[in-house]
Amino acid sequence: MLLLLLGIIVLHVAVLVLLFVSTIVSQWMVGNGHATDLWQNCSTSSMGGVQHCFSSSANEWLQSVQATMILSVIFSVLSLFLFFCQLFTLTKGGRFYITGVFQILAGLCVMSAASIYTVRHPEWHSTSDNSYGFAYILAWVAFPLALLSGVIYVILRKRE
């Protein structure tokens, strides 16, 4: 039982790290001498150093991506906190429903953010000099892991 709890906690922390990195790092879209993320657009030199960074546009769709990524991080942190609270207060045989629901909400929020980001960049799909960066890919990796973690929490029963 202890190994199961440890595995669940490791999975949850991994999801949380993926969400933090994908929200913060400036690598959602990379191309010839620039990298963009949810917060700023940066141009890079040929040596790899950052030269200029400008804040991202104030488009409504970008603000919705920012908001849903922040919500996914908040839901995941809250889910981990609730898991530890329920671990010590839940009666024997009880299920971790609240923890699972918040983790599933985190997964749905990150899926919504990545989907909106994908749909709103049609002009970048046709050119070959721009590609999605690793932070964007990490957001998509965090989505199924968060859902899996949430389903495991819902199924999990507390034992002695």
C-alpha cells in the first residue's frame, strides 16, 4: 500500500512539474531566431542568447490560454493538498473523490489551453520555419497524465 501511495504521489508531482514548466518556459513556438510562449515573444541571436523580449499580444484567445494554464496549475496544486488532507482525515474505505475531480479539472484545463493555442495559429502551420516547442509538447503530455492521475484518485480507496 505504501508503494502505491508513493507511486501516486510521484505521478502527481510529475504532472505538476510538467504543468509548471509548460506554463513558464518560453518555448511554445520556435522558429528562425525567435521563441514565443504564453507571456512574451523573444528574439535570439545566432549564439543562442536572448536579445529582445516583448510581451505577447493581448488577444482574447491568448488570454484564455494563459488563464486555463494557470487554472490547471492551481487545480493540480489544490488536488495534491487535498490528497494529503484526505489521507489523514478520510474514513477507512472512503474514496478520494474531491482529489480526483480537481486533478481531472487540471487535465481538462491544460487540454483546453493547448487546443486553443493549436487552433489559433493556422498561419504557422503552413510555413516550415516555425514549429512547436518543447513546452507546448509538455503541456500535451501533462494532459493524459493528469487525467490518469485523477481517475486513479477516484478509484483509490483508503485502507489502514
